[in-house]
Amino acid sequence: MTRSVHTLFAFILFVVLAVQPFAAQAQENGEDQEKERLLRRNWSLFLEYFKTNDYKAAKRAGWQILELDPARFTTFHSKMIDLYDSLATRAEDSVLQKETADTLIWLIDNAIQTFPDSKAEFSLLKGYQLERQFPDRDKDAICAYEEGINSDYANADMYSLMRLALLYSKYPETKQQAVTVLQAIILRDPNNETAQNLLKSLMENPEEYIGVLRDAYYADPENTTKLYELANGFYELVQEYDSAAVYFKKLTTISPDVKNYWQRLGASLLFIEDYKGASTAYKRVTELDRESKEAWMNLSRSVLQEGKLSDARSHAEKASALDPSWGAPHMVIANAYEMAVSRCVEGTRGGWANMKVIDKMVYILAQTEYGRAAQDPTYASQARERSKTLNSLTPTAEDLFVNKIPKGVPYAINKDCYGWIGRSVTP
């Protein structure tokens, strides 16, 4: 072979080797472009069919996406799961329902695998769907909830926490775990009646359980969670409100900005008739949450028990301003007016025989407030009954004539025992 032939052969080999990577790259790019085109097309079809509830067609497009690239669209799995949830719910026979539900769980597992950063969210969804679709897979649902919650009871989704507690409560071997979860729920939401009632139902011997809580706290006195469990145990389980108040007081000292601690302290003190202490606790609640109508109402009720009638009305009016349709504030104001009359007649006048027309005018004010309270169905019956009992105590036509009070003319109630009232009524 001549030298020139060698040279030509070497040149051709060089060209082939040089061009080959570019050709491979071009082929790869072409395949990527075709894959992207198919993904976009199927995603568009999936969304359109999903929106119009054409689930059969949406499924076909969805499975194409799963085969091509399940991680391409971040909302795809959630929509696909919703689709199969609907199909499983509407399945006409048990075999089809189970097959569809199995696919639903597979999709959730695929979502967990595809998006590991969203594992907690999809695990909670898996627990919910296992409960919903499979009545015989409670243990699997428990595992899924546990995966999603990861023992972070302080920050976990409250609905999922309650579902986990309910599942735990069904089995003797997980009963204590149910108690732990329920206590965590009540720590975050002390007024959660569902959690409270379930916790009580799990306690066969509340006094014995209080002893367990006390031992747990004194073994770790710096642990505020254990302190709260003990305080709430006295409050919820055995209704020993004096002991509850002691421990809730400790909690407010340790964490003075936690509203729930002050709420429970106030309630405990009300039960043991420490009205001044209750008022102090509820006043702190209003400082921490000035937009809470319940906080202002609790403060109003406690100062009313103290006998601070003007303050009770003022606080009740703040609660009413936050919810004008609520009857409770008007009930408290009416009670304050009734208490004012009793205090004046019995303490200042020397008895009911010495009742004056201004005292009777205050009862008209009370009836007005009961009328406002009656607009709320919750208080309607009680308010109307109470207003009716005052009919015999309001001024008669003879009272107005003797006292030279014109009918239909406003009468100011701002003197004698009632300087704090500063309101007018029209007899």
C-alpha cells in the first residue's frame, strides 16, 4: 500500500471518529426532545381530562407520564391520587374497589419514592387512604401515620395526630401510645373535647394514672411537657382543680407567653372560687390574644364573680364587638344589672320593701340585654325565661305617675347606686 493511500485511510478514520460523538449527541438530543414533547402532550391531555372528570382518558395520559418521567410535574401525583381516590370511592363492586385502592396506594408509594423531600406529606396521605379504603389494614395505616409524623407531636398535623390516636386506642398493645398522642393534642389545644373524651375513656383508673404522671414529672422536673400532662391530668381526669391550679401556675411562671396555660389556670381558679386569681389569669389571656372573644368573656365572667360590675360589662362589650351575634356577652351584662339592683336594695336601702323606681328602671336595662341575648339561638330560651321573671319588677304605670316620670321619655340611670351604669331607658 502506497504512502498516499495510508494517508487517505488515516484521514477518513479521523473524520469518522471525530463525527461519531456529535452524531450520538444529536441522536440523544433528538430523543430528549421527543420525550419532552410526549410529556408535555400527555400532561396537557391529563389536565384537560382531569378537569372534565373524564377519568378513563386521564388515566391513559397519566400512565404515559409515569412511564416517561414521573418526576417531571410536581403536582401530577397529587392529581393522579385524587383521580384514583374518586374511582375507588365510586367502584361498583368490591373486586374493582380493591384493585383501584391497591393502585391508589401504589401511586402514593411512587410519590414517596419520586419526591423523598415530601415523604412526610405523602405518608400521612397514605395513612388516611389506608384507613379509608381498607377496613382491615389499621396496622399499615398506623405505620404510615408514624412515618409522616415522625414522633414530632408538637408540630404534626392535628387531624393526622387524632387519626393516629384513634387507631392506637383500638388495640390493647398501643393503648399507652394513644394516651401519649392525646396528651400532645390537648397540650396544643386544651379545649379539644374529642381528645379529652377519648383520653378519659382510655383511663380505667384515673387516680392511678395521675400517680404515673406525677412520678414522671418529678423524675424530670425541667420537662414542661410532663408538667403540663400532670396539670391537665388533675384538671381533666380527676377534677382536682386546686392541684391543677398549682401546676398550671408553675407553667405560667416558666412560660408566661403561652396562652393555653393561662386559660387553664383561670378555669381552675374559677372552679375553686378564687375569682381574683381567675381574673388575673384571664386578663393575661386578653393581653396575649386581644382578638379572642372567649378571652374577653372569661375575663368578664370572672370579674363579675368578684363583684366588679362595671368591669364585667366593659369586658363583655369587647367580646360582643368581636362577635355581635353572640348572646353570651349580653347575658353577662344583664346579670351585672341584676346584681347591681340586689346589691343596692339589700345593702343600701335595707331590703326589698324600700325598693325605689330607679331600681326598677335598671331591670328594664337587664331585660333589654336579655332581648339581645335571645337573638342567639343558643341563649334564646334562657334569656326569654329570665326576662319574663323580671316583668313583675319593672316600673308600673303607678310608679311612673307617683315619681312624675313621663312615659316614653328617656330616663337616665346615672346616680344613687348606679353611677357606673350611665345609660338611659325609656319606660
